[in-house]
Amino acid sequence: MPPRQPLKLPKPKAKAAAPKASGHNIAAVAAQLLAESPQAEARKPKLPSGFSPYPDLTMAIAMLSKRQQMILKDSERAKLLGRWLGQLQEMQAEMQKLYKLEQLAGRLGGK
């Protein structure tokens, strides 16, 4: 059996030298360094195309309400569908509030 070859590990990349900052501009330089850091990119979630963090549930709500109308009002299935419908409506209202808050925060933050 031939002797094992040592693993070839990738060489570490040299770090860029931090720019020298004067005393009054430290906050600006720190913000620039944070924006350029790899962790800044990791914090921003990359969503697949066509994906929304706040999906619209109106179609699901409409379908459940239509099913609920076709079922007898006294059955357990109707009660279950009623609970699901209520939960979906609450979720839709909360997501709309969050979306509006996110828009407001973006406008105030200058994005």
C-alpha cells in the first residue's frame, strides 16, 4: 500500500488593513467596517425568488369559508374549519401589521 499524501489545505487569505481613523470619524469608519464584514452579509436573509416573508392568505381564507358553507353548521368538521378560519384571519391581520411596520421602519431608516 503506498504511503498517504498529506492533505493540501487552503491557505488563509490575508486580512485587509483597517483604515486609520481620526478621533472624530471613528463611528463612520466602524459603520463602514461592519457593512463590509462577512457577518453583515450573513445577517441579511437571502430569500428565494417568488418568496414573500408575509404571504397573502386571502385565497386560503376564501377557500376555507367556502368549504365551511358547504358543511352542516352543527358538525364537528364545521367547528374545526371555523377555528382554522379564525386562526388564518388572525395571522393575516398580524402579517399585515408587521409588513406595515417594516415599511415604516425602512422609511425612517432611510432605506
